Amino acid sequence: MADYTMTIDGKAVKGSKTTGVINPATGKVFAQVPDCSKAELDQAMDAAKRAFPKWSRDINERRKVLNNCAAALQQPPEGLARTLTMEQGKPLKKAIEEIMGTMAWCGYTASLDLPVEVLQNTDTARIEIRRKPLGVVAAITPWNYPIMLAMWKIAPALLAGNTVVLKPSPFTPITTLMLGEILRDIIPPGVLNVVSGGDDLGAWMTSHPVPRKISFTGSVETGKKVAAAAAPDLKRVTLELGGNDAAIVLPDVDANEVAPKLLACAMENSGQICSAIKRVYVPEQMYDTILNKMGEIAKGMKVGDGLQPDTDLGPINNKPQFERVTMLVEDAKKHGAKIIAGGSRVGSDGYFFAPTIVGGISDGVRLVDEEQFGPALPVIPYKDIDDAVRRANATTFGLSGSVWSKDRDKAVEVATQLECGSAWVNQHLAIAPNLPFGGAKWSGIGVENGPWGLLGFTEIQVVNAVR
């Protein structure tokens, strides 16, 4: 097994103990990574705190460092994508795309600026609004896009002048540790620290006295715990949490044309995307056509080890999530739902689940009401558009949604009625570095990406000077 290390104060740290990482294609441990202790976390926090004053002084130097980081990811070390597939499960071609996306996010963020806003400049006074870094940022990332979502936090936090202590998910720590190894020779010591461990480590980070901000991506349940842990110290938080995205199909679409697009936006990364389509509302008159077309396509998808070149969908990442998806599909069956395609595990090893299309289902069933975060899609008929919008909004989630129609203006009108952070028309998962991404309701607090995400790593300072 390879020797993976944490990055603390610019140095490789093996850690006082280790923990295993499971390959979801086999269900077996294939690597060991450090399991960060409290003392090691304190070292990382102390290093970040000490590095902050110098790092925060010069944005041009920070921009140069981030551009160098992006350049280092243009030709990543051999094996990085393969390792990402082995720990996360996604097909190798998708792992390569994630690494390229990580590079793109870093390079784009490096191009942003924090301009000084001048409110008054007269003979008697000059009043400026400046954006100042917060200090040390504790960043906690999930297992579905481990290194790209890490860069969503690293790049803006560092450009704003903060220093970072980053913890990846215990299910997918390896490529994030490797990212730390790649960048530790580029970023000054203490500015970026990468530690690995389980849920206890996350709790230690959120309650630690050093960080002034917590940036967390994960479940609603854990996000609430993060917010509660941050409250006593009034730490700033950005929480990018779960979603139960609804796609509403309007009656004028070409059913055979829209069905594969809907399916692709639901099954990407085996459904393990917070903003993937999680439920589809279809007019009654075209319900059977769209339902059966999606079922036909789903049956033709190849489920397998992501290292195999013909794999369309890899496994679900971990056993708890595999068991949850299985439970939700079984619960739907008990409530009379009809399985059009899939509906069960594939093979006996690993966490493979067939792409599943579920009909004969409606609101009130857990597969519709909750976030499944897996390759199981409920398709629900509706009578009129107002009813579809009402049902799409009848949830505590509010991350994203989409409307599909030949009439773009009509679709935009409907999309603006959705209670969500991103409302897409004739597309879904249209996420880019220059667009703010965040949710309404329980789907989060604050946004990531673009200048808006960058500002989330700053606080306002008014400089009011009289002559």
C-alpha cells in the first residue's frame, strides 16, 4: 500500500495512527491513511494561525500562488485519477474530468479581485469599503466530488487572504491528501493544511477556538450540527447541504427527446450529486411515454467497476449510502410503486445498484419526499402546472430545480416560481466557476463560486479618513 501523508505546516505527517479506506467496487479496504489526533489537529490549526498575517498581506502574491497550483494540476501525477476512481467509484473518464474541473476552478478563482469600493472622495474625506480576510478557515468536504469540492473552498479562501485547515470525507480521503502533497511545495508552509480522519475530527474542527469560519459541504443533518458548533464562538459559516431537486416537464416537449436528458441529469455520478435531478414531474398525457423511455435507456446502462472502460455508472460510494438507497426503493415497492428498470443491487461484491426508474408513485412516499442520493429516480404524473410547482416546492429542500419546455419564456416563468438557489431551463447541473451556487431553506447558508463565493470568505471594513 502507498504511504499517504497529511500536510501540516508544509510538511508530510504520517500521523500517530491510521484508518482504512474501502474501494466501493469491492467493498474491501485497499489503502490506509492517517487518522488525525487532537494534538495533530492543534498543530495544523497553530500553523494556519501563524501563517495568516504574512499570507494576508499581498493579494498579487496569493494570485500567483493559485495560478501555480492550477498549473500543477494541468499534468497531475500519474495515478491520481485512478486513485480517485478506486476510492470514490466513478468511472475513470469522470475522475479525469473532476481533476480537470479542479484545475479550472483554481485558475478561474485566481483571476478574481477584491476591489476597494470608494463611497466618498472629496477634499474633506475619503470613505472606502474594503474586504478583509477572516483568519483561519476550517473546510470540510464530502465524498462525491472530493478534490473538486475541496478546491471550491481552498481557492477562494486563500485568494481572500485566509489560511485553511481542510478535512476530506473519511470515505474519500486519499486524493485530497494527494492534492495536499502536490500543493505543499507551491503554497507557503501553514497556509494550506490537509488532515484526515472520521466524524470526531470534524467535530473537533468545528468547535476548535482557532477557525473564524467553517465552510462545510454535506448532509443537512450534519450541517445543522456544524451550525450549532459554530454558534458559541460566532464563527461564520457557509453550508452547502442536500437537495431534492425537482424537474418539471411542460406539456409541449418532445417526450422522446427530453427523456434521455432527464435521465442523464439524474444518474450522473450514480445519482450522488446534491443538485442532481431527484424527482421528475410529468404531465399525465405523456407520463407513460417518458417513464418507459427512461426505463428503456436505464436498462442499457453498464454498471461496473469504474476502472473498466465500458462502465457507465460506478458503485454507490459507501455501505451506509448503499443501504439507504436500497431501503428507499424497497419502501417505495411496499407503497405500490412500479419498478420500470433496476430496483436492486448488481452482483454480490461492492456497492453496485442498478439504475432504477420508479413509476406509480407520488408525494408522501419517502423516495419522493427525501433525498435519495443514489441511482433511483421517481417519476410522478401531474394534472396542471400550478400543482406541479406547488408539489415541487413542498419540501424543506431548496437547492436546485429545472423546467423543460419548447417555450423558453414560459419555462422561465415557471422556473422563477421554484423555491431554490438555482433554477435551470432545458438543462440541469449547469454549474460553473463563475456562477454562485447555494440553496434556499434547509439546502444551505451562503453561496460558493464566483465573486459571490469569494466575498463569503471576507468581512467588510469601512475605512473613513478625514483630511
